Amino acid sequence: MTCLLVPAVACAARAPAGHKTTGHGHQQPKIGVTRGVRSKVSAARAGMDGGAPPAIAPDAVINLELGDPTMYEAFWREVGERAAVAIPGWSGMSYFSNAQSLCWFLDPEFEREVRRVHRLVGNAAVDDGYHLVVGTGATQLFQAAMYALSPAGAQRPVGVVSPAPYYSSYPPQTDLLLSGFYRWAGDANAFDGDAHIELVCSPNNPDGAIREAVLSSESSKAIHDLVYYWPQYTPITGAAAHDIMLFTMSKVTGHAGARLGWALVKDRDVAKKMVYFVDRSTIGVSKDSQVRAAKILAVVSDAYGPGEDDTRLRLFDFARRRMGERWRVLRASVAATGAFSLPEETAGYCNFTKQTVAAYPAFAWLRCEKAGVEECAEFLRGHSIVARGGEQFGGDARCVRVNMLDRDSVFDVLIQRLSSIT
Amino acid sequence: MTCLLVPAVACAARAPAGHKTTGHGHQQPKIGVTRGVRSKVSAARAGMDGGAPPAIAPDAVINLELGDPTMYEAFWREVGERAAVAIPGWSGMSYFSNAQSLCWFLDPEFEREVRRVHRLVGNAAVDDGYHLVVGTGATQLFQAAMYALSPAGAQRPVGVVSPAPYYSSYPPQTDLLLSGFYRWAGDANAFDGDAHIELVCSPNNPDGAIREAVLSSESSKAIHDLVYYWPQYTPITGAAAHDIMLFTMSKVTGHAGARLGWALVKDRDVAKKMVYFVDRSTIGVSKDSQVRAAKILAVVSDAYGPGEDDTRLRLFDFARRRMGERWRVLRASVAATGAFSLPEETAGYCNFTKQTVAAYPAFAWLRCEKAGVEECAEFLRGHSIVARGGEQFGGDARCVRVNMLDRDSVFDVLIQRLSSIT
């Protein structure tokens, strides 16, 4: 499976998402984990990308540190041929996708399908003049947005904040190049400066909380990271209409390998600056991924259209059902052991499903309640479970973030192992 | 056609590739050009991406400012089906492509085909332990390389230099975020500092010159931008074996829309830092583009393999023939008018074609010789030709850079118009 052994090795090449704000951040993570994991790898690429996942050995390390969304693979296999694309050799030669558009590297078909799926779900305002900017994942757009919102000609970098626990990649992404425009300034609740940019992630990574900006001043700006604001994860309570809203294929359809995100941007000048950033940093965004994503999103929307009654094609139904099952099993297991706790379940009326539903976050924010355990991540590693420690989110080291989107076989092993801890 | 009217409008959203080293660079370019161009656009997307190019109106502005490689479309149409890929809906869900690899987001098939085409052409050392790092275009890898080469813990940013005329995008890409690690420091020949990073583009953009690093010191580092070191543009005189070498699909096969480049990197730690940069800035690179590029490159190499005698499938033959024709026509036209000059033709023995051949650069570095003309770009604009002014390359404003890789119909109009200037 994807996140079992192999990606754990990959993680070795990734620096820990620490909170360094100066210096290069490309140190290696703790060697012990890596070596331990690497030594158990047998079939390097097996199951990496669509092949049958290998069986999980009883002593294998399962890596749930990242948010790899391979749970969705089963859905797309079921959908089959109608989600496939064929791309001829002569297509996509030009840098341009639509030179008439403010975002000249945005494929018009992809744009159409993005707006269509938002209208279907009702999670974001896409009309009323919102500009769409495509990026190499929401990650690139987050940086484009900081660039666009930084005051020109400022004496020093503007502070970038988010309330703890915040997404652990925010600090190292923000400070990757030690920009003269912006700089990570930590927990928004501890911030006492004036001008700043606040990152508002809702539902929040890592803990699933529904959030609004906590700071506000004349000179404050917000970037809304709404990548988990889809009906499989949370009740859709209305169409968000913030200044800058980020989304990604990775979390709505599970196509993380496409590296494709989009921003809905209210202000034309801000959108133009974001386009400029993406132009300068990568001269646009893969057309191939956009062409493919347009097809994938069309299949998603078509399944809820008139005349389509094959319910197996309904992505949100599939994912919501799967998430519901997983959260029920996880909560039961946690309740049974007494060794852990989870944030309380929340619920609300969902405008998309037309019923009151529980939230099923993409990550479990698991707290170890055992006496003597100060670092939950370290404790779980002793049980061959890799999860990301709470301190990396500016939070409690007794917490860890656990991916809820991996394949069934991995999730099952997670539950077995958690259940065995008393 | 791609670079006729429509991309000119797109260029309006792109800031001019000026040499600003401080402040945000996202100003709008000169409005007159944009408006003039926009007003003549009728069919927005016609011919943008594989459709039949629209006829070029007698008063239409032709935009040869960028290096859009749409010349290659004719080749890939001729190749037809065998260069097409089909991607199923369930493929590419994971962030990982090969977690065992140092570059965990590098598709193994793409890696194999990249190494294979370099071995076929003989333009770069790919064995001897070179690491391959994939990026969202050579543009992202150029930034990754600067990041990787910047000294850790330095008091101030290291200077980044290149001898003028240098690629006009180097300065604004370098200073996009005003990094604390590195900063654009201009013409390498005018540089008198110590530690620095030199960008060595060979064949050089904009003038096609063959270059070696001009600076050297104990603390100097070089990034070799070899994106034009392919047999259609220049004699292949040997396998380059520099510390960091950058290549891109855009210039070898013409697939600019894929946003796919690669770096061959000698030092493992440097490669790891580059991987870290790409991870943090975009969490990897589109799998869809890599899958497609693997196929495209396989078709290129197969065509020169044993048992294949369909010469229509030989990319380098096609492109070299086409470039040779264009350069002969351009030189004849320039010689006839007397209003312009071009760098002298150079030639050398090519190890790939096994003959002495002329260089046919991807851009023409055209100098206006008419008395009273100080700015060639402005002068050509008066003749409905958009080209990039020499001052943007740190060079002479009497020069312009003209794209030689656009479609035949556009190139023909260029020649007609240049020929009419006396």
C-alpha cells in the first residue's frame, strides 16, 4: 500500500515540517525511523500507484504521517473507463491555455468544471465576479497569496500567523526562501503586531475544527484554506465567500499526484499578482493535469445530474460513507482502550446532503491519555505507527495527527494496533 | 496561431521581465501594445492548443516575444497515435511516485526515458552517479538549484550573476521573493564580489552563444542551463558533465504546456536540497505530465533505434531541418534589407549527426542597424511585430530577441514584414 513502508522512506527525503524560521530547513529527519522502515521494504514500487497493495506484514511500519488520499482509488476503479482521458501527442505544446483570461495558463474546461462542482456542492461562491487562479497544488497558491497580499515597499516582512494547532507545513513553506515580503510569526492567538496575514484553515488541519479569522484590523488580511470544505468531511453550511479561498484536487477527488489546486479570488488585482507569482515561479501549471482534472470533475458533477441513477458514481456518497465507517470504528476503538482521546464529534445541517450530519475530518487528532507518555508520536512509533507529532502543529506533543484517507488495509491495521494498546 | 494575437494579450498579465531587484514586480506592461493587440482578437481560443491556426490578418500583430515552441505541433501530428497516452481515472492518487528514490516524486518511467534520450543524443552525462531531480519546468529547478547552492547561515544573500546578455527571466525569477539566501547581482563580467552563483546558459538565451562559466573562485558555484543543448539547435560536441545541468521538455520536444523540466545533479546533498525545495514549494511535480512525457520521450528514442526506418518519426531530423530552413530564410532576408544584422553563423562537428553542422538557435538576436533607431523592440512594434527588447537581457536596446519556434504561418509573416523594412 502507498503509505505503509515505502512512503515512510520517502519521508526521509522530506525535512520534518519543523518551525524553523531561519536557515535552510532541509535537514534529515530522525534516522532511526527511516532505517527501521527501509529495512522492511521488499517490493519497492508495488502498490505505489494503482497496483494491488501488498499484504501488510505483522511487523510492518504503517505510515500515516502524510495525508495521502489513496482511499479514493477504490472509488475511481469502480467508476472505470468513463473517468479515463486520452491525450494526443500534439496537444498542449503552447505555454498558453487561454490568453484572453486573466489567468492565461488556466484551462477553460477545467475552470468550467471547477465552477460547476462548487455550484453543485454549494461550498463556495464562484459567481459574483470571483476570479479563478490555478496552481501547482494549493501549496503553490498559498505562497502566491502571501506574495499578493504582502504590502509593497514595506520596511520589513509582514507577519504570517495561524492559530495553533495549525497545519505543520505553513511555517516551513512560508519561510522557505526567507522572503523579504513575509515571514512566519507563529500562533495567531499569541500575535500582538499590527499588519499581518492570517491563514484560516477550515475545517482545520490537523484537528478538524471549523474556524473563522481570529485577528482583525484595518491592515489585516486573511487567506482561507478550504481544502477540506467538502461534504465527505464536514456539513456544508453555506457558500463561503472570503477574499481568497484555496482548494485542491488532492482532497476533493483524491488526485494528489496531479498537483493541482485552485484559488477563488475576489479582488482582480490580488488575482493578477497571484498569476504573476505562478508565472514567475513555474510559468504556469501542467496542462495535462488540468485536462485530466476537468474530466474527473465532470464525472463527479455528472453523477449528481438529472438522468444519472447509478449511485456507485457518486463520489461524495462514497467518501462520506467510507469516512463515516472509519470514524465510527476509530471512536469505538479509542473508547474501548481508554489510552487515547479524540476531539468531540460535531454535527450540523448540510445543505448539500439535506440532512444533519456529523463531521468526519480527514485527519484524526489523537491524544494519548496514558500516564507517563509525553510524546504521542514517539509512543506510537513503538507500536509501528508513524504519525505526525502535535508539536509540529504548534500544539501539544501528547497529540498526533493521523491520516484517515489511506487504503482500507492500512486503516484496518491502524485500528488493530490502537485496539491492542491499553 | 498561438503567438499571434492571443498570447500577446496574455503577455499583458505577465509583467515585463524587467531587472527589478527590489519590490513587487507585477506591474503591467505597456498598455498600448496590449490594447492594440486585444482589439484585434476575434476567436479567443482558436488555434490555441492544437486546433487549426486562424489565418493571420494583414494588420495583425504577431507576438514573438516568448519562446512558445508550437513549431513542434506539426511533428507530433505527423507521429499521430503512437505518441498518445491514456490515463485511467484511478491512476496517480498518491503524492509518491517512487518513495525509494532520493527524488520521491520522480516517475521511474520518466526517469528511464530521460536517461535514455541523453544517452542517445550524447549531450549530457547521465551515468556516473548523476541524480535526476524533476521540476515544474526548468524554471522551478533553477530556483531549487539557487536554494541548494546558497551557503547556509550566511550574513547576507549570495550574489547571482550571468554574463550579459542573459536570459531576461533570470533577474525577476531570482528576486521574486527577495530571498534572504540569494539575490540577483547582474552581469557576471561586471561582478567583483567573492562568493556567488553563476548562471551559465549554453547555448545562450538570447543570442545562441556557446558559453562556459566566466567567474571562478573557491567559493563560486555554477548552474548550467542547457535547455537548448539539443541537436536541432547546436552541434553536440560532447556529453556535458557539470555539477548541475537543467533541461526541459519545452525545448527538446516542444511540450511547454507540460511544465516539466529535469536537473542532472552530481552531488547527492545538493540534489536532496533541490528535492526539498520542490517538496516545500509544490509537494512534487504533476504525475500526469511525467507519465505523458515518458511516452513522448520513448517515441523520440525509439525512432532512432534499430528496426525503425520511418524517418518521419525522427524528432531531431524534423526540428533540425525546420530550423535550418528558417535560419536560411531569415539570414537571406536580413542580408537583403540591410536594416538589421544577426550574430555570425557558427558551425561545428556534431557527435550526434556525425557531421559538421551549423548552429540554429531557438531565438534570433536581431540588431537594428538603421540610423536613428535606438530601441529595436519599439521600432518593430511599429511594424506589428512584438519581440523582447535587448535591454531586458542586460544588453543593447538596439537588439531584440525573436522566437524562432512558432508555427510556420507566423514565421512566414515575420519574414514578409522584415523584408519590407528597408
